[in-house]
Amino acid sequence: MVHWQAPPELTDMPVPEPGPGEVLIKVAGAGVCHSDLHVMEWPEGTLPYALPFTLGHETAGWVHSFGPGARGAGLNEGDAVLVYGPWGCGLCPPCSRGAENYCRHAAEIGAAGGGLGRDGGMSEYMLVPSPRLLVPLGDLDPHTAAPLTDAALTPYHAIKRSLHRLVPGTTAVVIGAGGLGQAAVQLLKALSPAEVVAVDLDTAKLDLAAESGADHCVLAGDDAADRVRRLSGGLGAALVLDCVGADVTMATAAAAASVESDITVVGLAGGTLPVRFGAVPWEASVSMPYWGTRPELAEVIALAAAGKLHLPVKTYPLKEAGQVYGMLQEGKVPGRAVLLP
Ligand code: NAD
Ligand code: ZN
């Protein structure tokens, strides 16, 4: 990212030297997230980031070298790792329990992490400020694993907090069957006995959601909430996960949710959901979770290693980043695109 509200540019960069405490990663692949499109379209001042920085907040690769003092137990050169994305202070109470997504010093720190204000993974090498931000990938292929660190971790965190509601006989709805949404469908099937309904504007995305395990697919539109209600025996859904976050999807979410449900919005399209009598069901909770924790990332990796999570990933050369972002903007990326340097 060189300018706000402009497409990113491809430039040559020197290979960074890891300083004290830092680890240099040789990048295998970096995921292309819809959040990058928001970063590119929002006006200057929306985000507290200094330009320029390299995009790529979903990164997998291998440990290349350690800066002074960074070598720790259990991590060696050549190890396959995922980069945990939200970089907090590492020391405050949320960071201490691995929830750097909710670091208390986020406002002072400014940049959210690599690819979000600091140099990220759309590059041959990436500097990571501490080995604590690396989670071993084991035998998973680093070329395609990058989306686990956001496209899967974000819905994992969002769904895990609602699992107590997803008892047998309940329904869960995923609105927006893109990168996050496909992961959400697979995670719901792996973690809960709920019937899973996918909602999207695009039938190709719905076909992919059916392959991901969705029990029912519903085309987005005015009647989508009614269809969910019918599919759930009139009750509505115990969890609606909105992976778009526009006015229209939040309205569908509220209309599809049951009494005592969770309406969980992870999409950042900037929509508004009125919370007032008649607009949301009795005792529905509305929340907007952000990303996930380091322990949860290890859990996501364990699920993938157990064969219970295989995100639909397509790889492209890094030099095609511009075209790939264009495809994502037009809704033409099925699942998740990963750029290979
Ligand atoms: P994506 O482009 O891969 O997927 C979006 C999907 O939504 C597409 O399949 C598209 O067809 C569908 N869609 C668009 N408008 C729709 C509508 N009106 N009704 C139904 N479906 C619709 O995007 P992604 O990378 O999965 O990201 C999804 C959203 O989540 C983005 O806003 C992104 O910024 C946000 N995000 C939030 C967090 C967080 O921590 N809260 C983390 C990552 C991404
Ligand atoms: Zn912190």
C-alpha cells in the first residue's frame, strides 16, 4: 500500500535483517482477504496506519533466521509456521492469554499487525516481531495454509462463543459464503450438530458451500429469512454469522434469528442493525468479534491436521496480485486466493 484509496503497487524490497527478538520468515503463501479491499477503499485517516506497508495479513512460510535473542525452545530454521495476525503488546492481560486481537494498547500501537500497517506477507520474506507470533504448522502445506490464520480463525472465534446454543435440532446460518463463509460452514459442521444454512447472492458460492458441507443453500434476497425460518421448523436460527455486514445482510440476520440467539457480525461492510423492540428477537445478542486468539489458532491448525477443515484455496503468482484483488472485488474468487511469491 503506497497511497490511500488507490490500488497497491508491486515494488522491489531488500531482504530484511531480523533485529533483536525478531524472526525472519521465508514466505510460502499469503491469503487475499476482503479486508484488504476495505483498507484500499477507506479514506485516509480511517485507519491509524503509516504508509507505505506491504499487504498480506494471512501468511504461512518457514522460519528463515532469528535475530539476537529470538531463538527459543521448539522453533528451528526451516520449520513451517503460520503467522498469528493481530500483533499486540504481548504483555497486557488479554495479550497474556493469547488474545492479542484485544490488546489494551492497540490504540497506542496503531498498526494492527503485518499487512495491516506493518509489512506483511505479500513478499518473499517477512519480519515478525517475536517468535510468540508464530504457530507451528506441523505437516500442513505452507503454500496453501495461510487462510487458516484469518479466514478460518475469525469464524472459529466467532462460532466457538456460540457453541452452547448449537444443540441438536438447532440451525446455524452463514451469510456470505466467501473466504470466511466457506470456513464457517466447515467449522460449524465440524464443531456442532446444528443444521447449517448458507446464504449468498451467487449460486457458484452456494454450490461451493454445499461442497463445504452446508445442509441447505439459500439465495440472498427479500425471502431469505423466511426460507431460513421454514427450514428451521419456524423457530429461526440459534446463530446467524454475517460475513458481509451490510444493511441488507444484517436485516436478514435479524429476521432469520430465533429468540435467545446470537447475531454475530464479522463482515465489515459498514451496515447498521437497529436494536429496538420488533427489530431483533427477544434476548438475541448482537456482537462484532474481531479475529481470534493464539490458542484458537493452534486449535484451527489441529482441526485442519485432523482433516476436518480444508478451505477451498486457489493459488496465483504474487505478480498477479492486482488481477486477483480485481477478481475478489467482483466476487469471482471461489473460496480463498493465495499469492505465492
Ligand atoms: P469474500 O469477498 O471472500 O466473501 C464475501 C461473500 O459475500 C461473497 O461470496 C459474496 O458473494 C457474498 N455477498 C456479498 N454481498 C452479499 C449479500 N448482500 N448477501 C449475501 N451474500 C453476499 O470476503 P471475505 O474475505 O470472506 O471477508 C468477508 C468480510 O469479513 C469482509 O467484510 C472482511 O473485511 C471481513 N473480515 C472481518 C474480520 C473480523 O475480524 N471481523 C476478519 C476478516 C475479514
Ligand atoms: Zn496487549
